[in-house]
Amino acid sequence: MAMRARLFLLPAAAALAAGCGGAPPASGYFPLDAGHAWTYDLKTEHENNLVTHETLVLRTLGRETLDDGPAWRRRSEAGVDYWLRADDAGIYRVATKSDLDAEPKPDATRRFVLKAPFAPGTSWQSTTTAYLLARRTEFPREIRHTHPSVPMVYTIEAVDQAVETRAGRFERCVRVKGQAVLRLFADPVVGWRDMPLSTTEWYCDGVGLVKLVREEPAQSTFLAGGTMTLELTSWQ
């Protein structure tokens, strides 16, 4: 899923030295201190009009020490752990671990959730894949198996946004847009085509990620796509 890849979907240990229990600096838009939990509804709308829902729960487990220093751990109930840091550069992931891994796997480079300054125009690049695009008949159907690493550029589009969710209305939110293209063989008529992948994310001060919309339109005879919406339903 999109959010799992982004958080899933990030080393500056000095910024974390403010105490074992307190939150690290710069993490207001993506709280890292222990004791928080977020429940999301993940709605997937396929181009064949099939709609599915899934519940996603994330929890913060506090500060731990990795080989290169302290980081803050998050865990998805799907069985994936993420370690993150926050400093003057922004908020970024540094390692992940699934239940099948013996130890955390360090990221080769920082994978930013939000890059500083938190202002319109700030941009950064990371990798993504296709979570919805699929071949209608060929195998493997999922495009992500053949294109696991697609460059995506993220840009802060706006700040001080208000967002309505099922968990309530949130103010002082940052809106981030991610854009990428994936060149695929669409059909025999148009041949190869640049397929757009886009993500819009809203991070709210003191709460974190409250909404994410992933769009992967296909509109071709060989490919199917869709839209995925992650919406906060409750948090603590």
C-alpha cells in the first residue's frame, strides 16, 4: 500500500538527544514520541468499479538505538516496523523491518516524509512503485513486480490548510504532492505511454498524516488502474 511504502512510505543523533521520553525536534507534523496510535480507512477504487476497504493501524513505540544511533520506532499492525529521525533537515525514515526480518534493514539514503523548510516550494525525491496499475491478462499482473523503484518528486504545495476527515477537522496542515511517470505499453493502438503516478498527502500539526490520495489512472485496453484514499478515522 502507498502509505506502507512511504513510511513505508526516512542520521543526526544530536537532534534526538533531548531526553529518552520526549519528542524529537521538528516532528510536530509527524509525531514520533511513544504512545500515539492512528487508525485509517484505506479505500481502493479500481477502474472496473470494484471498491474495497481495509483498516490500517500505526503505533509509535518510542526511541530505540540502532547501529548508527537513536531513532524513533513506528509499527504497523500489518507487521512492519519503521525507524525515523527528525532534525533541521526534516523528518525522514532510516530503517525498516518486517516480521520475516531478523534485524532492521537500514535505508541506503534518507527517505523523507517531510523535508525542511516546511514551506511551499520545498521539494525532494524518493522512490515509489505502482500500487494499483496492473496488466489485464499478462503475468505477473502487478506492475510493481517488474518496476519496483520509480523516481517520484515530492513538493510542499501549501501550508496552513484545513482538512476534513472522519476523525474531525484539522487546521495548520501541510499539503504535499508527489508526481512520477512510468512508461508502459498501454495497448496496440497508442503503444508505449507515460502513465502518471500521483500522491497527495496532508500532514497536520500535532496529529500527523490525516489523509492521502493515490491516483494511478490507466484507461487502456492492456492495463487497469484506480485510486486509493487513506483517511484518518481515529487517533490518540
